[in-house]
Amino acid sequence: MNSALYKTHGELFFDNNNFDQTTIFNTVIFDWNGVLSTSTFFEGYIEQLSANLLRNTMFANLDLIKLWMRGDVDYHHVCQWLASQTDINQDSIEAALILSVQNFVINQQLLKIIDGLRVKKIKVIMHTDNMDVFEHFLTANPMITAKFDHIYNSSDIKILKKDNGMDGIKYVWSHAQCKPDSTLFIDDVHKTGQLFESLGGKFFWFDPGNSEKSTDKLQKYLKNYT
């Protein structure tokens, strides 16, 4: 298998046979959802049954989600559509959405790892397939956004990571002037990582179901290759 890390029996292992031991990373790219944060829309800011209904309704419409993440529609449009599909009024949906995003919980140990990378002068990037409403998190948390050299949101750059054979990733590499063979990509989706490796980069699979263990393994891994 091509992945630098693979999963077996619920554990993560480093595959030394598929990794160049002389590699030193000068760029590390973090995904948001499932890596830096596992927070969800609406959580804690509207009654739980309503939150579940809104999320289930929203993510059942994958075409709308992709339009939203590509910046073709905004969150007002999505909340209006959600209101038309439920008995919840649009103002309440928008308020709960924005509050939940502003208060997303971030993995504090990963932030410490990022601080260490920045001390070493390693370029640190956040690249997320996300929506325009994510800007409310960034605006509310300037101290966190300052930790990244670049932040790329698909709704801003108008392209998803895996569009047209990873055009989103290629855009980030070009814009941030990354060298693929010295770039590590941290994501919770195996398929994205495999495509990243096919373009010459290296991939660390982050398990969102066991973020503490993944964070510890990533920290040990980076000590050897940065």
C-alpha cells in the first residue's frame, strides 16, 4: 500500500518500507474537520433534536453541500432551504449555525505541535473543504488563525480538494509554493491521502475517532522528520 501510515486492528503504524528516511518536511498541511476539530454544526446552540434534524437534512443533500463548499451558494441560501424543509424558522437556524461555528473546539495539543513547527521555521497550512460560514470561526479566533502561514477554504478558492484529480491540492501547492516531496498532509480521509501521495506528497492518516492517540503518534512522527 502507498500510505505512509496504515490502519490495522484499530492501531496506527508507520510503514518504513514506503517512506524515504532522508525526507525532512518543510511544509505541513492540516485538514480542519476530523483533524483540528471534531465539532459539528448547531451543536449546543439549538435543542438537540432540532440540531440532529438540521444536520441530517443538510447532509442528505450532497449536491447542495458541494455547491456550498465551492462557494456557489452562501449560508443564507442554505438556511432558507433548511427552513423550508423543517418547522424551524430561518433566523433561529442562522443564529444557531453561526454561534456553533464561532465556538468550534480545536485540538489544543495540535496547536502546541503547530507552535513547535513554526519555531522550526516550517510552513504550516490549514486546507479545508468548508463553507463560507467558517469565516465566522476565523474572525472570532484571531489568535488561532495567526498560527498558520496560509488558510485555504474551498468556498474561498472555489474548488474542493479532490475536484478534477486533486485540483484543490494543486492550487494550494502552487499558491503556497510547496514542494510535494517535502510536504506532509494530515487528513482523516484515506482516499484524499492516497491521491495526495500519488502527486508526490506524504500522508498521515488522522483518526477522528481516536484523536488523542493520533495526536501522540503525529507528535512522535514529526520529531523524526522535521
